[in-house]
Amino acid sequence: MTHRDRLHLWGLLGPVTLFLGVFFLIPLLTIALYSILTPGLYGGVEWAFYHWNYGRIFGWADGIDEVFEPVYLQILARSLGLALTTVLLCLAICYPVAFWVAWLPQRWRMLFLFLIALPFFASLIVRLYAWLLILKPSGLLNTVLLATGLISEPLDLLYTPSAVVLGMVYIFLPFMFLPLFAAIDTLDAALIEASADLGAKPWQTFLKVIFPMTLPGVVAGSVIVFIPAVGNFIVPDILGGAKGLMTGNLIEQQFLSSRNWPFGSALAMVVMAVVLGALTIFATRAKKAGGAA
């Protein structure tokens, strides 16, 4: 590589590297530093080492200034469970739909792709409040069910974990659909025909040919949905209430309401570590499964 090529490469990578350094690495290092500092009396931090922030989460709190509360780990486990449920439901809905759209004529395909992206033209808050009006006891869904005689009293749908999952599935469906569609659109139909000609049953063709070839789209969509779902706080705040509290809401409360920045930073670092660990395991197993297939 010549000196001119190096300068050209630095000219291309320099702005992106500077942007990531200023707006990603520096805030991340700040959060990591705050997580081991002493909480200030009226917010902020005091510049003294304080490992009890993590002890309050994992159980080595001193019992005087900080007390171990298992509820934080329970909320983290709930967040992971709701995020995983969201991923599975999005995948179950989008996988067959992506196949159907990918095999449509070109003009109809572009129409349905536009419809998939259409929710982005409206505010997220407005769309979530629309779901609130649908799910509340006097909302549209309960009104229809009562009018048809399917139920005798309104269902308790709002402010439940199910409402949180429903809201997150609604929000993240396009993020799952687009990677799946990109993978399925490049699927070689000749390989499917060859599998059928060689006597493979439909389920064997799916497991041995179709799924391994679309696995990159499955992995990409799952990661894109899982990461924001774990830390989501808007959907639980509007549709979940106290029963649907997730780590995003907990961290928000520590920074804004309680003004305990070090403990909020510790929670954020724990969530980040757990998510990175889960994604590493998932990516490793997916790679092995794809290689074996």
C-alpha cells in the first residue's frame, strides 16, 4: 500500500473513527467510570472508589449504606425473557411473510415493502398510545369482544407483560422482516428444485437447504431486535406499568428520579455485559450450526 493509499484510507476512516470515539467510546468509558464511584448526596458523583454499586446487584452489599435486593436481578431476567419472546414472535411472523413477499411480482413486492416501512412515518409515541386505546378495559378490543358475546366482562390486557411483548413485537417487526427478506430474496430457487428432484421431503428441504441459506438473515434480524428490546423503556412505560418494568425503566429511574448516577451506571454496565455475553453465545452456536449444515 502506497503512502497516497494510506492517506486516502485515513481520509475515509478518520471521520467515522472520530465520530465513534466522541459519541460512543467516551460516553461508554464515562458510564464505566461512574459505576465504581460514590453516589453524591444530592445527585452526581463523589470521586472515591465505591464497589457497593455492584454489590447491591450481586449480593455483597455492606448492609448499611447499600442493601442487596434480588429484585434487580429479577427485573434483568424478566427483561431478557421478554426480549427473547419478542425475537421469537417476530421471527415466527416475519419468516413466512418474507417468503411470500419475496416471491411476489416486482410491482407488488415494492408495495408491500412500502407498507412494512409505513409505520416509521408516524411517531412511536402516537402509535403506542393507539395501542393503549385499543387494550384498555373500555378500549376497542374489549368493546368488540363484549359486543359479540365472547366475554362477559372486560379483559385485563393493559399494564401486563403480555401488553409489553405485544407493543415490542409491533415496533420491531420491520427490523426483523428486512434482514429476512434480504436473505430470502437471494435464495437460489434452483437448489430448492434440485432438493425436491433428489427425493427430499419439504421439511428436509427446509432444514437442509432453505434454513441454512437464510440463517444470516435470521441471525441479523434476531440481533437487531434483541439488543434494543432488552433496554427498551418506552413500551414498558406506556403499556407495562409496574408489572412490565424492565431494565431500561430501572436505569432511567436511577438517573432521573433517584439521581443515583453510579448505581444507574452499574446497572447499565451489567445489562451491557449480559447482552454481549448472550449475543456471543448465540453467534457462536449459529456459526457452528451454519457450518454443520
